[in-house]
Amino acid sequence: MLDTTGAPSGPRLRSAAATHPGLIRQNNEDTLAAHVPAEPALLENKGVLFAIADGVGGQAAGEVASRTATKVLLAEYYSPRAPHRVEAALRQAVQAANLRVCTLAHGGDPALRSMQTTLTALVLAGRQAFLAHAGDARVYLLRGGALTQLTGDHSEAAELLRLRLITPEQARYHPRRNVLTRALGSNLMMRPDFQRLPVELDDRFLLCTDGLWGEITPEALTHAASGDPELACRRLITLALDAGGGDNVSLHVVHVLDPGPPAGAPPSRIGRLLAGLRGGG
């Protein structure tokens, strides 16, 4: 359980996360990560980051790929070397994560060869939500009782759906629905999706792997994701397992109690130089 209600700055959030290997697979190749900076200035500037990664099934070392991607993402995003602005820092961090997974996947260790992973991240800062996404994990927004899917799947079935060659119902059961068109580790020129949107009081975000959304309906997601985040996570895991549990199941539920103050203007170049001379950030 993550609770920032006592933090001196930044958004006020209550969140929970859960993961389960499912009922069929022996290994859990999903990785969940979340970070709240301890420094008030960093929390106000960079906000809170949530990430979810799903190692690509059928490839080598999926759990290594997902763990590597989330570790590099968090380290690079909050690094002192990172850009001040959230969008630029998030883009740089995702590219660094992809580079690291690619390097390992094409390196000398045969156990890691060709490994890949999805990566989806949510940053809440300055009354804004910032998303980075590659693969078929999803981010949903539950607002006013309505559930909206914010991310688009990078899969062959999803591409056919976008071209209107198949229907949403056909896409749900299409034999190519798990064949990814974008993933970290596939190539150095991989193009993630980025977006941002305003955050409102009482918004609820759900980040989840296809082991959840592929098993239960949007209506069930809407109902189960309401209420206390920790209880919501338990309900959602149970629903996925009751539906067959054919894949690893992982999720974050994030409840916005207060979006926090709007983002301030970034310091000027001279201001940053003066802060550095004074020993500041």
C-alpha cells in the first residue's frame, strides 16, 4: 500500500498493487514498480511514478527483461542528470530502459538472448497524468463511474482493429492478440506512445497486464476497481483467477485524493547555475 497523504507536497494519493502467476504458468514474468521521492522539491517537480512491465512470453528471460526495464526507468527518471520537465525526463528514461534491455538481449549471455518486455508508466505531477507505453499492458481511467482506456495495445490484433478489418469482439479472441508489434528489447528505434491529461479529484487509475484485462469484461473492471485500492486489487486478482488465470496477473490501483498544486515554471539556466554554486539541486 502506498499512501502520500502525509507528504509535504505533490499529489495526495492512495494506491495498492498486486501480482499473481496465474493458474497455468509456473513463472511470473511481470514486474511492478512505484516510487515516491523523499525530497519535497523532487516530489513536487517529478511527482509519483508507477510502472508495470510484462516479460514477453515465449522469449528467454522475460522476468529479467521486465525487472531490468522498471529498474532503469525509475533510476533514470529521478536521476539528477534527467531533464527538469516531466515529459522529457520520462521519454529519456524509457529510451534508457529500452537501450539496457536491448544491450542485454543482444549481448553475450545466451540465457538473455532475444528477451523482450512491455513497459507502461504513469507519472502524477502538477495536476497532470503523464503516460509512457509500449506493448499491451493497459492504463484505464475511472472517472465519474465511467471507465476509459487511455492506452492503445501494440499487438497485431489491435492493429487490425484500428484498420477496421476486425470487430472489437473478434479482436478480443483473435489468435494474434498476443503477438506484439512494439516491446522493449526488440530494437533500438522502438517508438513508445506518450500522452498527458489533466487529473481531477477522485480520479482512479488502473494499470494492468493482459492477464487481467484479457480475462474479465470492462464492466467487471469498473465495478471491482472502485473503493479501497487494496481491496480492489484483491477483487481483481480473484476475478482473473476465477476466469481461468491463464496468464500472469499484475496491477496498480491509484486513487487521487487531491491532485496537488499545479506545476511551477522550471528554473532558468541562470537559476540552476546559481543553485549549483550554492550547493542546491
